Amino acid sequence: MLLLLPPSETKTAPEAGRPFEPQALSFPELTGTRAAVLDALLEVSAAPDAGRRLGVRDTLLHEVRRNLELRGAPTAAAGTVYSGAMYDGLGLGHLDGAARRRARSWVVIVSALFGAVRPTDRIPAYRLHMCGRLPGLAHLPDVWREPLDGVLPGAAGRGLIVDFRSAEYATAWRPTGPLAARTVVVRVTRRGGGRRGTGAHRARYTRGQVARQILVAGVDHREPQELADALGPAFDVRLYPGRLTGTCELDVVES
């Protein structure tokens, strides 16, 4: 089982903690790409027009300046640094022992800076979106696609891939072939009809709750319909077969 999560733009900056050690992160195969992205992020964050180039509004420029201190910055577990609506719904810090162990094994967070991390990986707070433009590098989804293809299929094992990512982060890696056939993309719809964008606050929170239910209930199935059936008692869900990509879509009515 692999639960693919996006990061959150909202982050809780650690005030203290072990200094950032990139080589200690999961998926060491990504170390070289991480170093290149970090170098480019430090360069652009020092530029006068850093906010424009990173797509950050003026009121958040202090977060761009904080990027300049990433080397050696204090760290905390990624599951606590990422603190937006989806992570509120997920509630990693309130999982019991069995669910917490599943989270360590099943959850992977796709990041513009780190490529992929586990919730227990220690990271600093940073400001970089997958749509950010960095000097000397291609579009970030293109930068990460091949490296992620080298690690995420192995992380999935033989189980389902349940994809909670927003569109921008999904472009960095999409399952293909046999992997696509056992991938379920989670979407949130409004009660009464109409699909919510993945960016809507309530949609993000609901996606977090779905991920939490999978972890708490230990839903470890290999067929998309089995996943939908297991979630049915807790959520109003509809499963649709993939039309173009081969992946299934699971529509969840927002809670």
C-alpha cells in the first residue's frame, strides 16, 4: 500500500531541533537531485525578485528569506512541519500505535524540494511550490519525474497506490502500466453534486480524513473496488474506472 500525499503550503517552522541533514532522508537515491534543487532554491531566494519567480505574494516574502537559512536549519518530522488542512484531517500526531506504524510504512509525501519523504523524515520549513521556477533547472515536475520513477514503484510494493495529490504534484510522477491499474485517485465532491478542486479547504480536510481512515482501519487491499467497499461505511464514495490514464477515480462526498 502506498498513500501519496502532497505537501502543504502552510508549514510549522521548527524553533529547535537537529540541524537539517539531507543525507538522512528516506529514498537516498534522490540525494543528488535534492542537492541540485536546494542549490537553485538558495540562489533564487537571494534574488531581488525572488517572490515573483517563486510565485509568492509579498505578505509571505519572509518565508522566502527563510529559505536562505535552510542549510543547517532546525528540523522536525515532516508530518508535523506540514500543517495545512489535509494534515489537520489526517491527524498523524493522534494516531494509535498500529496506525502510526502503517503511516511510517505507507505514506509518502511528494515535495518540490525533497522529491519524496516519509512522515518521520526530519525536514526544515521551506517555501517552494512545484510550479516554482529555479535557475538552471527545468520545470520542477520534469526535474523530479525520472528520479521519482526510480523509487516510488518500489515503495508501492504489490499493494494499491492511493493518490491524494493535487494536480501540480501529480504531474511529477504518474503510475503507468500495471501500476496504473492498481492506482486510485481520490477526488472530493460536494453533497448534491459538483466536484471540489483539490485546493478547496474542505476538500483538503476531507482527503486527510480518508487517508486517516485507511491508516486506522488498516485497509490494505489490492483491488480498487475493495478499497471503495472498505471506505463505504465511513464515507459516501463512488468508484469510476480510469478513462485515459488507466487509473480509477474515487469520488468522496466532502464531510
